[in-house]
Amino acid sequence: MADQRGRVLLADPRGYCAGVDRAVEAVERALELHGAPVYVRKQIVHNKHVVATLERRGAVFVEETDEVPEGAVVVFSAHGVSPAVHEQARSRNLRTIDATCPLVTKVHSEAKRFAREDYDILLIGHRGHEEVEGTSGEAPANIQLVDGADDIAHVQVRDPEKVVWLSQTTLSVDETLATVDRLKERFPSLSAPPSDDICYATQNRQQAVKQMAAECDLVIVVGSTNSSNSVRLVEVALEAGARASHLVDFAAEIDPRWLEAVGTVGVTSGASVPEVLVTDVLDWLAERGFADVETVKAAEERLVFALPHELKPRRSAN
């Protein structure tokens, strides 16, 4: 162990949320029930380590449904899919297991309801993200994507009195509310979703980072670059006062030079990151004199989601 150089503030909550836990377990259970291979459309969750671990167990990740052999088992990722993808799966006689996070399903339901009521729906989110593509597919004629402030000027609606906003579940809370404020300047009658779309886990992880960032010379966020909520944590750390913040998939990616003139390191992880990767980072820091770890707690999380109904044991007839 190196001489003590500084301390670590460890964010709580961090890592797996209930939706990710459910999605990963869905693939593991599908492999137990059906045997390998089990196909997964897109990455089940946005994390390199999780995907590689499931691949070793027999999961085969594909980009599109037409890559899955006729009649095979396919799991839809936590980010959700459009009705068109469900239809493609039916046409290929695929046995589907829908691991869409229930909080994403809630946004899909809102999109369908507002489309039935003939609203123009402004979906705040990142262009090309799987979750946005799935939600947009529920009502493509009614939904326009708003990806940041630059898109606001181009929004066209049929009736300014019938406009509602929805959002991707993994965005920055502050940034989304700022976008909503800008949209309200153009559309004063803009309606809000009946409940907040940004998921509880995204908000809690951002809140924990906000509580500790001002004390941190460096914040290390464990997560993958295609994980929207992980990328947001880096941004939130910098906005909340951290001097520097970096995203890493693994401890080996940390640059020792980041620790120069650093007294306090913050550590957190995105909602699709297993705790073993955080432990590796803490060990790496301890070896370099940052062994004093203090937890910064922002919320208590007890939410658990039931597995997809396709994986629940069938009740016997007697």
C-alpha cells in the first residue's frame, strides 16, 4: 500500500438500477431455460463488461431482428423497441423476451396516449439512441425529437395549444428542464408528462455526484461511452464544481497523471455498471495512496422489477 496521498468520496447510489438488474437477469434466465444461443437485439445494457460476460455464457448480440434465425429466442434490450420491431419478430416466428425497462415502457404508454389524443409530442433525447428510436416508433406521425437547444427553433406544431413534452429516461435532469423552459418560451401552453420521465436511478446518481463534486479535484465515472446516463454523470460532475472528470470502462484506463496535485477523488458509476468494476477502481486508487474511502449518500433505493412474464414459471393446471 502506498503512503496516504488523499481521500476518495464514493457516491451512493451508483451502479445497477432495477431496470438493468432485471434486463441482465432476463438474459441469464433465458440461457438457463433455453440453452445457448440466446439472441439479444442491441446491447442488453450499455456496458462493455456486461456484454462480454454474457457473450461468454452463450448470448449472441445482433443489431437487427433479421439477423436472428427463424424460430430462435430473442431478448429485446432494456432500452425498448418500436412496434415495427415486434412485428418483424412475429413475422420470423421468433420467441421474444421483452426486457424493456418498465420506466421506458411508461414513456411508450404516454406517447401512445398523447398520440391518440392527437397531441404534437416533443421528445427530448439524443438522436440515434435506441430508447429514442423505440419511443418515436410508437407514434412517428406525432413525435418530433428535440436534441438540445439548437433543435428548438426548427420545431413545427399543428396547434400550439396541443403540445406535450416527453423525455428519454437517462438525460441530465438540469439540462432537460432547461430545454423545457426554452420550449415553453415558444409554446406557453406546453403540457408536461403526468409524471417525471427521467428515471429515479438517473436522478439519484446525478444527485450523489452533485453533493460531492465541489469537494473533488477529480471525479472518475465508471461506465461505457455509449451509456447516456454515464456520460451525463461526467457533465454533472464538472457543472457541480469538480476540477476534472473522466469516464472509464475499467481501472486500467485511468491515467496516473490525473492524480497529480489531487487531494480528493470522487468515484461513481453509471446505472449499467456492475459493482466489481467500481471495486477495481477503488483498489487501483488505494495502491496509489487513496485508501481512505468515505461514502456520500443521496438516496435509498429499494425498487425491484419483476422479470419479464415470458420468464416466469408457469402455474400448473391442477
